[in-house]
Amino acid sequence: MGKYLTEKERYLIEFMYNKEKRTQREIAQVLNKHYNTIYNEIKRGTITQIDTHLREYKIYCADVGQRKQKESSKLKGADIKVSLDSEYIAFIQDRIKEHYSFYSANILAEKQGFKSRVCLSTLYNYFNNHLLKIKKSEMPYNKIKKVKSVKQGKRIYKYGKRLIDDRQDLSERDIYGHWEMDTVQGKQTTKPCILVLTERKTRQELLFKLDNKQCKSVWNTLENTWDNIKVHFKTVTCDNGVEFSTNYEFDNNELEKFVRTNLFYCHPYRSGERGSNENNNKLIRRFYPKGLDLTKVTQEQLNRIQDFINNMPRKILGGLSTNEYLKKYEQEYLQT
């Protein structure tokens, strides 16, 4: 029993209903259609005409029924791609549950050889319309109610405080080696936190576990690794948190000299002046939501998250990951 009526079948309905005066059930039996299909078709194609005595009468017209069916077909739009490629949608769902964004998951699907492609707005529409098997809690960004912050200690700047206004203009992001620095805090009543460094041009990420949110922990951690990373650093921009004050006796003279001349502070309450840093912090929050105790988090776990972020396809980099971007323009970075 077919689902849709053809144009030929509509003309048969017109003949049997108007000329032979058959009932709708008889027509349904002849055409092997459901009664409701014939009923709805006659209702759709019925028009009012006037006879020679100027009296109105109703009649079914096959042309009208065919025209209305074509108009409604155009308005319904294309079939959703969710139903056309289940393997592609399953791949996207699995990547989202692994903390990838829709954009990154789409790029990975392309690299895996999936022929189906769905734009970002369509994927978000599928999610909002509950067409994807993804819970809101599994999405990369989950807004959580802010907790009132605890009052911080006194900030001491032993070498003075150089504001971002004193830094050269880096808005073009055409030079590698300018970094932004911040900390990601866990549960309010616990001390451990994560030191985050983000390179402005490539969005390269460095993560370090801190025992507490004090300047001693920050600078001691950087001292331990400074010899390995110093060639990649031209400037560092941070906020006005107490952990970035310079009330610390440096053992590494090179790091001390760098802090004296190349450490810059944002204006108060201007997190947008470290925009790349703040955006990459959201990636870390996919793994460690606000309010989570970071006491048991290890440096090995942070290294895995660091690798995840640096190998994730980024829209800002044209679909390349940070590591792919660095490899592609390695010669450029060796010269700068």
C-alpha cells in the first residue's frame, strides 16, 4: 500500500468521485490506499464552482490537489542529516563526550573520511531540538553559578608594576612568543590550583600543578622549568592576582631579569585583555568544572590535557591544531 498519491491516481479519484459517484471507501479499495489518504486528498482538492443557475456546488479537482501537494513538499525542507548518516552522528556524539567542541569534532570527522558534513549552527540546532543523544552536562561549556570569591592577601610588587599599556602593541598576533598567564582554581576551601600559560599567536598551552595560590608556588614552578622554555618567551601578561605579585627571592637570575622587564599586568577587572587565556581556561573546565577539588590531580593528568588542547583542531587556526600550526610554520618561529 503506497504512502503518497501520484498525479495519475488523482485523476482516477476525480473520475470515480465526480463522474461515477463512488464513495471514498470504494475509491480507497480500488487504489489500494488507506481510507484516510483518500479522505484527506479529496478534502485538499475540493473547490467550489457555480452552475448555470448561479448555484454553488463542490467538486474535487485533481489539478488543485496536485498543486497543493507540490507546494507543501517545497515548504517541508530537506531531510535532516541525522537520519541520513547515523555513523557520522554517532562519531560526533562520542567526540563531544570526550570534551571536544562541535567544531573540533567536525574537523576530526572530516579527517576520518566521513562524507557527511553538517555546519555548526545545524549541529547546535540538532542539540537544542534533542535530536542528538547528548546531555547538557556533557557539553564542553556548562555555565555554573558563580561563588563569591574569598578575599585575597596583600600584593607586593618588588620590581614595580608594569601595566599592559607599557607593552608593545600585540593586537596583530603576528609574532610568536608572547604569552598570557592565569590560574585555574578548584574548590574554594582547598589550596591546589593550575598554572595556565597560553601563547597568543598559536594558542599553545602549558599547564602546571601548583600546591597553593601563592606567588612563591608560581615563581618556583617557573624557575624549575625556565631553562627549557625561556627561548619561547618574549613577554608574559597576567592579571592582578596575589599569586602573580613579585614578593619572591629568585634563584634563577635569567627569570628574575625577565620578570623585571617583560612581565606585564592587565587593568583590574579587564579579563578580556587576556582573551586567549580565558578561552583556553574553558577548555580546562571541560575536565575540571568549577568547584571540583584539585588535590588529587597530578602533573601527568595535566600533561594529557595539555596534549589534548594542543592537538585539538581549532577554528581560529583554520582547522589546524596548535601542534600542526607550529609544525607548518616552524621555520618562521625559529627566526622570530
